[in-house]
Amino acid sequence: MPSLGHDLATIRENRGISLTEIQQSTKIPSHILAAIEDDSIFSDMGNGSTYIRSYVRTYAKALAIEDRKIIYALNKAEKGGYAGSLIDDEERSDEAPPRKDEEEDQKEPQPDAKNEQQEQTAKPPQEPPPATKQPDSSVLDSEDIHSVDWANLGSQFQPAKSSKNKKKISIIVAVVLLIAAAFLIYWFFFMTQTPTTGSSTGSLPAETTGDSNQLNTVALTDGDSVLSTAESSSSDGLADTLAVVVYAAYDKLEPIRVYTDLSDELNPYWIDQGEAIAFKFVNSFQFRGKLEHLILLLNGHRISNLKEQFYNAETGRIELSRSFFEKSSKWSRPAPDTLDMDVPPPSVIHQLKTQK
């Protein structure tokens, strides 16, 4: 039965890459790499699937596997329907040995030299059969020539598979046309509605539904928006649980590594340009990534001067704490109608499915 972990291990071995090299390039602990390859990590996809998918995608990226292929394989594995989409049949199994009956058919019995010589001496020489006389083309009856159905004769020499090939080609053309039509419909109804760039301010994005192509997340609903103080407030005016929005405003983030006191782990996340993810925390939020590519928001207010105010040289992380936001009432105020940015607001804000 196909196994996602076994297929990843096979691809790694075929490419001559060791587990030590994978561990050094991805910084994934060796026991997690071993759990990926022996498939034990997939037995608990229901709990912490976000972290499992992040580890497997980071592992696959180190093997130069396309991101869309590993996402498709992960979706199948999570539903228990993985059928070996990552690896070709030639890579999965060795060449099957020939059957015994085929070996016997290939062995031709060798004639006994003595018996053959005796048979040749016992048999009298045979005269060659008389040559059959070929009719002269000049005496062919013209009526016989005209009676041949040349059209049907030509059709008998057409390849037997031509009709099947034509049918396959027509099916492929139909599928391509359907895909092209679906893409045009998607582009017309969705892509043409994308916010334009270059504006100094923008209205807040409409919260969307559906799953992100890059992360195991869900879009926020109106009752759980991170751009407003929807959760119950504590004595300091802030919500009991805060949410920092990491917005890939200027370029994609590949990846950003985030720690919160709710997850108590440092995990990688990939965010496409123009999209954002909301990370919940109570007292501590830390991350490292390309600061020039992102904007941070809390309750719809931009957090400025990240490196000057929050950079920890020992850990190499930007470290935010609740105590900073308690110093000003700005952070507990409702979100403004427009965001003070030189780019449009995020088109999609995702929230992690699992939170501790």
C-alpha cells in the first residue's frame, strides 16, 4: 500500500541525500524526520495537523519537490486516500523477475549432432520443387483489374489503434478547454476584484471564507475578527487573548518562523504576498523573518519600528510582550476605518485552525 513517508524516504535516497543533511538544512529535529519517513507522524493528523503539514512541507522543499505536489499529497494522506502521487511507478518497485514459463519458452532444445548426421545420411537427397510460373502482367485481364475495390483495400492497412488514439486526443482537448474556461471564469469574477496598489490608505478587507492554498488555516468570521476588540477585555482594557496580524505586504514570506505562548513552539509558516495570518497570544509573541517584507498590526493599529524596539540580538527574534501594549490606550481602541499603510490592506486574513 502506498505510503507518503515511505515515498519521501525513497525520493531522498534516490537523490543521494542523507537525513543528517535534511536536518541541517531544515533545522527539523531528527526524531520528527524519522517519524515522517516511518509514517507514524501521520497517525495523529487530527491533532496539530498545522505543525505536521509545516514539517512535511519543509522536508519536501529540501528535496526540491514542488509545493503544489506535497500539498496535494498531504490532503490525500489526511483523508486516508494517499495513492502514491509523489513517486512514479518506476521508482516504487524493482523490475519484476521473468516468470518460469517465459524462461522455458526462451530456451530452445539443441539438436543432437549425431542423430542429425544419421538422419541426413539416411534420407535421400530431395529434388527442389519445380518453380511455379508467374503469370505475365501483360496477359492480366483488364476486367479483373477494374474489379478490385481499391478504396476498401487501403482502409485494411490503417493502424488498428488510430480510432482509439483519436478518441483519447479528443478527450484531452475537451479537458484542456474545460480547464481554460474555468480559469477564465475565476479570473473574471475574482482577479478583477483584487485591490489596486499604490494607494496610501485603504478600507479594511472583507473577510473571506475557504482554506488557504499555503497553510492549514481558516478565514476569520465577523465574530472573530482580529481588527476589532471582539473578545472579552481585562482590567487593562486589552482583550484577554491578543492577536497580532502578520501581513506579507511587500513580498511573500518563505517562511516566517513564529512562537507564541499558546503554542509554545517555534514553527514555520508560508504567507503569499497580499495575504496575512492572525497569531493569538496572551503574554508573548516572537518571530523571525524578512522585516522588509511585512507589516504587523494589533487591533487594526500598525506596530512600527520593529527592529529598533523589539529585536533581541541573542535570539535573533522580534519579541513582543503584553506589557508593551498595556502602556498605551491606543491598542485597546476600536480598529480605524482605514489603515495607515502605503499598500492596500490584506486581501485575506487567515487564522490557525488549532490553538492550544
